[in-house]
Amino acid sequence: MPNEADHNEGGGDKKSEESAQDTSELSVRKRTNTPSPHRGTSAPQASPPRFVSMEELMETAKGVTNMTLAHEIMVNQSFQVKPSELPEGSLERRVKDIVHQAFWDYLEAQLKEDPPQYSHVIQQLSEIKKTLLSFLLPNHSHLRAQIEEVLDLTLIQQQAEKGALDVGALSNFIIQMMGSLCAPCRDEDVSKLKEITEFVPLLKAIFSLLDLMKLDMANFAVSSIRPHLMQQSVEYERNKFQEFLDRQPNALDYTEKWLNDTLKNVKREASSTAASPDPPALQPANVHNQAYLRLLKWEHLSEPFPETMLMDQTRFQEMQQKTEQLVLLSTILLIVYTTTGEAISGLPGLMETLKNTVQVMLADMHIQSFSLQETLVTTGEKLCMELSQCLSQHGYPTLTTDQKNTLMGQISATIQPDNTVRQLMDSRVQHYLLATLESSQHKTPPPMPGGLAPIGKELKELAVRFSCLVNFNKLVFSPFYQKILHKCFASEVCASTTET
């Protein structure tokens, strides 16, 4: 019997397929040893190609898909199993509706025969019985005995052959049992079943509600096991990745390049900013945190993402966009307050009003059709109007034409990435996120840098998401990172010795 609500794993299923496909494409490219257009001369040397069968490749992709799903459950607190909805008017939707309707029409025709034919009804009762039993816990022995007694298929078959089958009594028992086993949010749906008088529509509604109850049970299981899943998930993901690495020995090339490039950048910055000719020695943990921070400025269209981070690339892209939005928001607010002066510094509610205005204007700043230049001009005009109105209400002189032009000009100038104020706020945001990673083990949040108070709430939320994702990634891939970082540091020591 075709289910009324076909379902799949919502939230994680699509990402799982995409991640598996990305990893499979990566493995195909590496097996054939085809040079990537993104690799420079500094890329690590690839291991010799090892050809594998299509069966091995498919098994690897399946393993990566399962690993991605487990990872999704761990890092996505809002993960839920949801029913799939076919697009209205699509061919798949029409075919599904036709098949379902044909099935129920055939069932109804059987019951209208003289005598009625109950063979398909008994098959559906068997499926209902199996579903109800699947909802039971081990200690539900009384309910299990009730279901086995009332939905005794052998007895039901005999009653049907003798024309003594009471489908009404069976329906009432099934509805009663569903009411005992369903989540509270389904009580109203169960009550509506009692209002259906025709047997076939009732049977159809029962199956539809049972599908929803299956989803409820799956989501309850996910929420119940999540707190106990951490260690198992870490080991599972690590083992699955090791299996993939065994098949593709050069599957960490981009990860090694990511960490090695970070070490070089950190060393170069430390040398250029150090007051003494001998800067302090770099620590692998610090370099590793800096590497994660680099992911928030990644060129996703032109630079391959580290293999160990592929399952979270979309999340890092979202956090990168959020970071850029917060930097620009804090930049504009700082310009407003430094340009306008002390007159507005103590006005109640003004900061929140200005902040909401800028947030609305920048909400779509990462959409392709978005014009930042035009938006900044409009934002400047709106802020000038709100400032003048607020100053007037509190008895202060409104902004002069020169002040408006200066303010609007400075806001428009933030479109440049090298804008001084924008660079300053970006540096402070990056410093705060890095400090969050470094202090995460001590459970002590770092102090909020100056000028970021207006976006403090949003920045703290972003920092929590960022550090949780990073810390889980560290737990899973720490053995691989330790080897790579040891190799990178050893290469830097050899290079420094050679130069000396």
C-alpha cells in the first residue's frame, strides 16, 4: 500500500547527498591524478594514484553519506525528520496521486462486492498492526498483548470467510490504540478519525496519521539520543573518514595545504609585527585556531575547501556571510556616532532604532542581485532622516547639510574593503572570534572589544555556533591534524635552518 506521506530525513538528507557527491568527485579526481586548477606549486605532493572498482567507490560514497547524516544530527540542534513534499503540479505528484486513488478505488470496489472481499483489507490491517507494534517500548507488555489479541490476523481471516468480520470494532480499537501511543500534538487528529463514518476514507486517514506518528517517533529518538551520541559520533565519523583515507591516501591534500599556508601566514605576520628580532615561538594550537578563522574569509568559488571540513562548508559560508554583515553593521553605527557627536550618545532607544534600520537594509547583502553601493546611499539617507527627527524631538539642533553630506559620504565609503573603519571593526570581530576559540576550554567568554557593543548579542551567538562547530571538528579529526601540524612545523624548522 503506497503511504500517504512518504518521508525522508529533513534538514540533513539533501546536504548528505551533496556532501557525498562532492567527496566522490574529489576521490575520482585524485585517483586519476588530474591536477586541480586551484593547486599552486606549494601544494603537497599527491600520493601515487590507486585505482579502485566502481563497487568500492559506491561503498565509500555510502559511508560518507551515513557519516554526514550522523554529523548533521550532532551539529544541527534543529534537525528533524520531515515528510517530503512533491511539487504541486509536478509529474511525480500526479503519478503518486493517480496510483493512490487507484488503490483506494480498488479497495472500495472489493468491499462492495457480494459477498465483500476482505483480502486487501486484511493486508492493510497487517501493516497497521506492524506499525502499532513498532511504537511500543519493551515494557509495554500489556499493550502488546492487546494488539496481538484484537488484531489476530488468523482469526480475522476466519471471520471474513464466514461473513462475521466487524470492521467497525476493529477501527475503533485501532483509533483507541493510536490515541494511547501518539504524541500530545496528535490528539486532535486522532479525535477527527472518530468523525469519519465510511470505512475506506477512515482507513486512508489512519495510514496518513500513522505516517505522521512515525515521524514523531523518529524525532523523539533523535532528541533523546543526541546528548549520549557525542563520543559515539566522534568515533564513528573518525573511523568512516579513516576508511575513506585508506582508499584515497592523498585525501588530505587540501587540509594539509590549508594548515601549512596558515602557518606561513601566521609566521609572516608575527615577524612583521614583533618588536624584537626573535618573535615568540608559534604553538600548533594557536596556528590551528587561526586556520579555522581563515575559513570565515574563504574564497569558496576559487579555492578548494579542506577535506575534513567539507560536511560543514555550507555552515561556514553562512557564518562568513553573517560575519561580513555584522562587520558592516558595526562600521556604519560607529561612523554615525563618531560623526554626529555626543548629542545622540545618551538618547534612549536611538541605537536600537538605527541598528534595526541598517539590519533591514543589509538583510539581503549576499544575494547576487543586491547592490551594496545603492543600498549604502539609501541607508545614509534614512539614517540622516532618523537622526534629525530624533534630535528635534529631544530639543537638539538637527543635522546641517554639511553634516549630512559628511555622514552619507563616510557610509558610502564603507563599500571599500580597505576602508579604515571597516578594517578596524573587522579586526576586532576576528579577534573576538579567535579569543572565543582560545577560551572555549576554560568556559570563560572573552570581553567584548570596543565599538562592538551594539552587535554584542548577535556576535556572541555567532561565536557560540562557530566554537561549537570547531570544537566538534577538532574532536573528530585531531589525530589527522596532529600529524599534519607536526609535519608542517618540522618543514618550517628545516626551512629556517637552511636559511640561517
